[in-house]
Amino acid sequence: MAKKIQLIGFILILIGAVLISLSMTLAWNNYNAISFGSVALVIIGIITYIYAGKKEIGDEIEKK
């Protein structure tokens, strides 16, 4: 289960990065919702990815 959560975190990071790239390319710089939303997606993705990684390590230790 932790691998699936980690994959979701990675996908959120990618979506946020694509939105940041698109906003710079298509001159959406004046739209704060897109800028803050994409940064929020990246931050939430990083937190989710790290949390799932730590949870996976904890699950492996408990199995031993």
C-alpha cells in the first residue's frame, strides 16, 4: 500500500511541475491561483512521497 501512496505523491509532483512549466510557457504568470496551486501540488506531493517512504520502511521493520 505504501508503494501506491508513494506513486501518488510522485504523480502530484509531476503534475505540479508540468503546471509550472505551462504557466511560464503560456504566460499565465498573472494568475495567482495557478501559481500557488502548482506549488501546493509539488509540496503536497513531496510530503506524501516522503511519508509513504517512511511508512514502507516502518512496515518492513515490523515484519522482521
